[in-house]
Amino acid sequence: MQMIERNGKEADWPFSVPRGTLLCATILGQPMVYFSEAAEDHEDQPRVVQVSVNPFDLGIGNLGDGGLIKPELTMEQRIQAMGPLMAQGRRLCDQPRGAAIGPGEL
């Protein structure tokens, strides 16, 4: 897992919240990258979306995102914005299980 946040300079920040957690999980032998908003308290159920450059994942797979991905983005803009985040998230899968990586460590 890695905490990430918009520092104001990312023109392509695809999320409607300024910070959250980027995480990678191996599912069916494949690395899958997700973004989770920061929970306000222990009883909050944070929204989670898949970070992908696959239009199916971004469209159908994230239908229940609750507005976590900016709704005004076109599919092309989503793919462009998610590409670097997906690459960063996949590097998280190379870390020991349960590792929490700080900003700028990858």
C-alpha cells in the first residue's frame, strides 16, 4: 500500500478526492491495482476503484465507484490519467506482503 495525494500540480488527477491509498493485490495470479479514499473514521466504508487502462475495467468494473473517479472525464482521459498510477501500483506487488510504502519510495 502507498498513500498518495494530489499536490496541486497534477493536471490529470482522476479522482474526486485529494488523497487516498494506492494498493496492489494479486488476484487469480495477476496484479490488480486499486485506489481507496481515506476513511474519515473506523466506521466509514471507503470507496474503492480499480486502477486500469482497460476500458472495460474503467467503465463496467467501476460502475459502483460512487463518484470516486471524476465523472466528467472521458474514457480517453481516464486511460491517460490511470496509466502512471497503474504502473506505480504494480510496483507495489513486488514489495513484501503487507508493506506500507511512503511517498516517493518507489
